[in-house]
Amino acid sequence: LLITYGLMGFLHIGVFIYTLPIAALGLGVGIDYSLYVMSYLKEGLEHEKDPARQRAVFIERLRFVGRAVFFTGMTVTAAVTVLFLSPLRFQAMMGILLAFIMVTNMVGGAMLVPALVWRFKPRFIFGRVEG
């Protein structure tokens, strides 16, 4: 959300009733990517106890889910990028803003979230540590 508002400031787009839904839309899509990634990782990791096996499963699952997030994100980004061609300045600016939001959410969901999951190893994904 902060990145969105930062870009809006950089592009001199005011925060008003027409731009707030754009930021909310971007936040919602970003959360969807993160939930999808975490859910898929949880499905494979919660019963693995061996650290070496956890690493292998994590990489394997991340490779698959990362591809899915990338293709979904690029498809949505391509669709909103078309707005940039609009002769109306507001629609063109919203196209740029939405495309930027979609790309940053895709990168965050596919790279930042898995890195944080691996670093902090939450119990709801990795299960309880025995011993």
C-alpha cells in the first residue's frame, strides 16, 4: 500500500474518491497471491520433519506456485496496461498505477512472502517441531 501511495505521489496523482478503490484493488490482489503461495507451501510442508526434505519440498513447491503466480500476474498486468493507451488522462494514469501495483504484488507474493516464510518457519505452515 505504501508503494502504491509513493507512486501516486511521484506521478502527481491525488488521493481522492476515484483513486482510493485502485489502491484497495491492488492490496486485495496482492493478498490473494500471498495466500495462494502460503497455502500451497503449507500443503507440502506441514508433515515434513526432516530439514533437508523440507528444503527440497519448499523449493519444488515454490517453483510450481511461482510459475502460476507469474503467469496470473502478467496476464492481469497486460490487461490493465491497455488502459495506458486511453486518450483520457485519468484512465491512462490508473492503467500505469494498476500495472505497477500488479507487478509489485506479483513479485512480493512470489519472492518476499516465501523468503519470510522460510526465514521465520511459522508453525501453521511447517507444523510443530518435535523434540
